[in-house]
Amino acid sequence: MVKPIVAPSILASDFANLECGCHKVINAGADWLHIDVMDGHFVPNITLGQPIVASLRKAVPRVGDTTSPKPKAFFDCHMMVESPERWVADFAKCGADQFTFHYEATEDPLALVKLIRSHNMKAACAIKPGTPVDVLYELGPHLDMALVMTVEPGFGGQKFMIDMMPKVEALRNKFPHMNIQVDGGLGKETIPHAAKAGANVIVAGTSVFTAADTADVISYLKQEVST
Ligand code: DX5
Ligand code: ZN
């Protein structure tokens, strides 16, 4: 049985009050922080880069860091960038725990996985809605996580694409113990589809950061995945 994980996307938080937003979702039960890095080339939007991740790492120490009383979290960096190879060393240095690259952005995914691991980060691979799932079959055994995008990458607040669920099902059948992440349009209404298909790592931006009761949404998402 894979572990249910809720990863709020900080893209939906107030960037002028990031520390506060991160502490709020962690204290409300978030397991990971999903950090969306966009370069304006791979996707038509620009978000944040290493200086912000490095500052956030000081505000949110690594899980297991006993030297700080601050809320801790795993940094799940979703790299929507061209030439992801270029950024591996920098993101390791600024405190990323996991580096998720896009299959569409690299020519040699296996070499990239090895590079990420050599920098002591977990390695994950994402596919856009138009990319067939079978590109992950050979790579799967080498990955810590596969990410099936449920919106076109680039913006928060889009509509969940239910037609991506067969990809999640196919991956779950092939890799019963792998972390399978879904990202885009997840909330109380759409989580049943993702949970049924076999996803266990749930990214949620808008639904978590705009909720009146943050802890309620996070525990709802987690519970749907557990049952
Ligand atoms: C989209 C990003 C997502 C997005 C999710 O390119 O990868 O992480 O912020 O946001 P919501 O949950 O609002 O769809
Ligand atoms: Zn994302």
C-alpha cells in the first residue's frame, strides 16, 4: 500500500507572505510543499527560482532537522523548464528534496535521473496531457515518482482533466508501489476520480489555499486516497 500524500501547490499562495502560507498548510496537515518552477519557455508563464526556494528552505527546514522548532516539509519541485539538466545542481544546493522534470523537456531521461540522484535528491518524471503514458514504462523502475498532469502545465486554477485517469490506472497496474502524483484541478469534487485510478500523491493549489478550513480540505483529500 502506498502512502497518501497531500502536496499543496504554493503557486496559489500569496507570494508576499510565502512563509506564513507554507506554515499554515503544514500546520493544517500538508505532507509536502509542491513548488512550481516555470521558466517562460517550457510553459508560457514565469514563477519562481532558486533564491526563493533557498529563502523558503530557511523558513521551512527539512523533515528530520532537529535543530529548528519551525514547521518542516519535503520540497517537491516541479520543474516546468527547458533543459532541466542545467538546474539540478542549483536546486540541490538551494534545498530541493525532489526534482521532477518533464519527459518532454529532456533527450535522455535516464541520465537525468542519475544526475538528480547524484545530487542526493529524489527523481521524478512528469508527463503533459498530450504525452502517452507508455513513455514511462521503461523509466518507471528508476523513478521515485511519476507525475501525470491533469491540466496543461503553466497555470493554477484550471479544470481537472478526467480523461487522464486511464494513464494513472495504467501506471498503478504496472507499478503497485510507486508514488503516482496528479497535479491540476484537484479538490473535493475531483479527488474521487484520482483516488479510484490509483494516485497517491495529490497536488492541490487553489482548493487548499482558498479553503475556509484548510485542515478540512487536506484531511478530506488524504482520506479519499486512503480508502
Ligand atoms: C500547473 C501547476 C500546478 C498548479 C495546481 O502548471 O503544475 O501545480 O499550480 O494548481 P491548482 O490546484 O489550482 O490546479
Ligand atoms: Zn505543479
